Amino acid sequence: MSFPVGIDAIRFYTSHYYLDLKTLAEARGVDVEKFYLGLGQHKMAVVAPDEDVVTMAADAGLQVLASVPDINDIEMLMFATESSIDQSKAAGLFVHQLLGLPARCRVVELKQACYSATAGLQLAFHFLKCHPDKKVLLIASDIARYGLQSVGESSQGGGAVAMILSANPRILAIEPESGIHSEDVMDFWRPNYREEALVDGKYSCELYLKLLQKTWDQYHARSGRQFSDHQLFCYHVPVPRLVEKAHHNLAKWAEVPSADKKRLEAMIHAGLIYPRVVGNCYSAALYLSILSTLENIPEDLGGTRLGLYSYGSGCTAEFFSAVVQPGYQQQMHSVAHQALLAQREALTYAQYERFYQFATPTDGSAISIEPVQKGRFRLAEIRQHKRIYASVG
């Protein structure tokens, strides 16, 4: 018996602090339009000293679990991140404990730059086809960090997207056809001994566009679908301007007749609303764009097909599609998400720099971390090389 598999519930969390790129522009002595227009970016989330990928993931995970009648149905937790806190232990095991998930639950951490959450989604697709009575918790959580006064500084950010994946999903049904391309390149990487990533920005953008064409061509050949069979598109969002360029290029490659600029922009506009004020959140970026699309278009999108492009530097990319399910609006939490973004605190440049320069010990020293963040979980201390997390309230 055939049945759909996909996203049954989805929630988002980001830091309660942000830096307006106008503030950064003033500090760097550049015109703010370099960021507002040149990148299409307005704000970037700034993670507090006592929060990390685990605390953000747990916050998003706690919210999404409210949609699960029986937590024992979750037999797998996949944690996608490139901001790993340990070279051995999966960050998901900390989340597993904080959320009180059942012991009968596979937990694994996935890594391939910004692509890893899509890898988790595809792995879950096949698991759920074999076990339609079970559910998978997939969490993408990342902190984009490049370095003060670096060329990538203005495209930093951070956040987590948590998803319940299931058979007969209530929000998005993932279609099985996809285009995939991988190759060994050095456009973006972070060696074990570095806190900040290394990036060849121009080369990375070129690869992003090159692999979009390759994966689209493969997807088109396998699915038989045309550009016009997709009413909306969501992309991995390093910066919004790259997404806008990518979408216009895709229309040209697909030989779309009469592809006027306003029509093309309307296909991606809603998906960039949240990313413009959060910044890059790596593995979570595509899924934040999907959430932004579903929550910022008031019309009923039931039956709409989304074209989806996932790119991870290094590199692996995939183009696939999903169909919005009837009644999906009842499962969305736009009021809560928009309140989270609206109630954040703007940092001064000095506060931003102080947050950025905070560092945890690397020699085994103990440290108690001052409470700063405002979520449900925090990194409280580090002792004997162990990270100690705490629930708040």
C-alpha cells in the first residue's frame, strides 16, 4: 500500500538577541545598503554565551513535541549540524536527555555542511516507509560564525528547526524523485583546530549555482516535471540575494517563457522573510525558508508543489520537491514564531563584540556561565571537560 511520507510538524527557535546590519555597517564604516541591498540581509541572530546548538535544538524540539500524542512513537532522533560540540558524542544525545525522549530511540549526528538536514530527511523517508507507525524527530541547529571584520561577518546568524517526520504527514509530503550531485571541493570548511570557518565566497556562490543546474536537470529527467509544475520554490539561504539570483538563473535554464521578474520574485519572496532577519543558520536554512513560506502566505496552499534546493559546501547538493497537504494551516504556529522574532533584543556593537569574544575553556578548566539567554534551556557550566545543561523555568 502506498502512502505519503514527510513533515508532520515543524517549529523554529533562534536567539533572543540580534544585530541590525545598520549597526554593523556603522562600525565598519560602510554604507548600510551594501548589506540591505547587496546581500538582501537586514539582521542577524547573535547567540548568547550560555546557548549553543544543543540549547537551541532543545527549545525547538520541546515545541514540536507538543504535536506528538505518544512520545514513545519516536524511535529516531537525527541531529544535523556543522557546529558540532564534540568529535565523538552526538549532540543529539544531550537533546535526547533534555527532552525526556524514550530510551528505545536511535540517536545520531549528521554532518555535511548545510546539506545534512536534507540527508536526514531522505534517510527518514525510507525508515518511515518500512515503519509507518513510527515517527522521526529531525533537528537542524547551527551557528554561522566567520570572524570579526571578516568578509563573511555580515552573513552570520543562528537558529534551529525541529521537525516531526511521519507517514501521512499533515504539512508536507516529500516526493521521491530528486537530483543529487557531490564532488570534493574546497569552497568552505572548518578544520578541527578552528572556531571560525574558512570560505572562498565567490567560488562557493559559483558552485551553489552550478550544482543547482546539475541537480535540477537530473530531477527534471527523473520526475518529468517542468518549472511550471512548481508554484513556489525554497532554497538554502546563505544570503537572500544569492537565492534571488539562483531562482532567476533556474528559470532561464528551464527555458521558462515570459518569466517576468515580478512573477519570479513572488515565487520565493515569502521564503526569504524569516531568513532576512535571522541570517544564515546553515543546516536549518532551507527548512527555515520552508517555514517562512508556509507562515507568510495567507492564501491556502493546500495542494501546492514546492521546488526545494539544498546545498552544502564541500560539496553535496540536492533538488527535490514536496506537496503542501490540505489543512496544513491548522498545524502552523506563525503567531508564536513572529512573536519570537519581534520580541528579540537589539544589541549594540559593543554588546555584539562581547558576545562574540566569549570563549569556553579548551584546557579542561571549569567555568560557570552567567545566565544571559532567554529560552527554556541553557549551557550552565563546563566541568571536567563536560558540558552541563540546565532547564530554565
